[in-house]
Amino acid sequence: MSTSGRSLTWSLAASFFALFGMSAVAVAWSPAFRACDSHVSSAVRFEPGWATLIDIFSWVSSLGSTPGIAVVATAVALTSLVLGRWRPAVFVLVTLIPGWLCGRVAKEVVGRARPAGALISLPGDPSFPSGHALASFLLYGSLAVLALLHVRGRRERWLLAGSAVAIVVVVGLSRVVLGVHFAGDVLGSWLLGGAWLAVTSSVYAVQRRPGADADGAG
């Protein structure tokens, strides 16, 4: 990555961190923001009778659950290690685990209550930021980065990266339409995830040895 590219990435990381902090403050101390957030979330929430859509989006939501994330992350890490490419495995895990822990800390600090009228069972932890949305952003976002850096075919590269981004979007959307999160919770997760992913991506791009993705060397 060029010097200008690194500077841009770090600037994006700082901007996302700042925006996440602002959103956390708004959620914690701004009744007007919470009221607007609640109104928007209620407007897009599914009706209880929409059983088929609820079932579909419940499955989509599971892609961001702890078991779902653990299975995909483990598969990616093991595949990378079997291929002799330990750097991608480390990149995914360093992106996922510390980023997720930051989200857990933010949940306890902000302490936002869950929305009323959820269409599936509610977790017992606070609402902001969304853990499912954050974990999916960190994992599938890191896979999108790996696709852009390592996949040679242009069409295949953008197809894989686009698919990963699509998963992030639909998982975040599922948490709102199912009534287990406010829209602001998902937005906050994406801001925090984007900030941390920008940091780890910048470091990974610098540490990646020239030709490592081509010859399979670690």
C-alpha cells in the first residue's frame, strides 16, 4: 500500500471512530435522537404475521451469531493455515476478536435497553451496538479485503467482495426488521467495525510480503 493509501486509510479509521463516539453519545444522552431512531426502526419492522419473512431473516441473522461467526472464522483460519498462508488467518482473527471485544465494552458503557416488540427471542445484553452486525462486519469485511488483495481475476475478486458486503448489509437489516435492535445500533456497529477494519487492513497491507499471495508462502 502506498503512503497516500495508508494516510487515507488511517484518516478513514479516525473518522469512523469519531462518528462512532458521536453516535454513542447521542444514544446515551439525546432523547431526540433516541425518539427518531425508535420511529425509524418501528417503521421498517416486520409485522408479527409475516411468518415466512421472519423465518428467512431469522436465518440471515444467524450468519452474524456467535456460532455462525465462529464456524466461518475457524474454517477461514484453518484453510489459510493448510495452504501455508498464516498472515490472512491472523488478519481475520485480529480483526474479529479485538473488534468484537470493543463492541462488548461499548454495550456495557452505553447500556441502551432493547426495543419492545421483538419478533424473536431477545438476548439479555444491552442493545448498542449490535453484536451481530458488528461481528458480521468484522468477519465478512475482512474476507472482502482478502478477496480484493489476493484474488487475481477481476470479476471473481469483485464478486467475492460484493457477496461479503451483501452479507454484512442483510445481517444488519435483519436485526432491525426483526425488532431486536434499533437502526442506530446497527449504524453504530458499522462505524465501529469500519474503523477497526481500516486499522487492521492498513497494517495487513504493509506486513504482507510481495508475492506471498501468488506463491503461497506465509
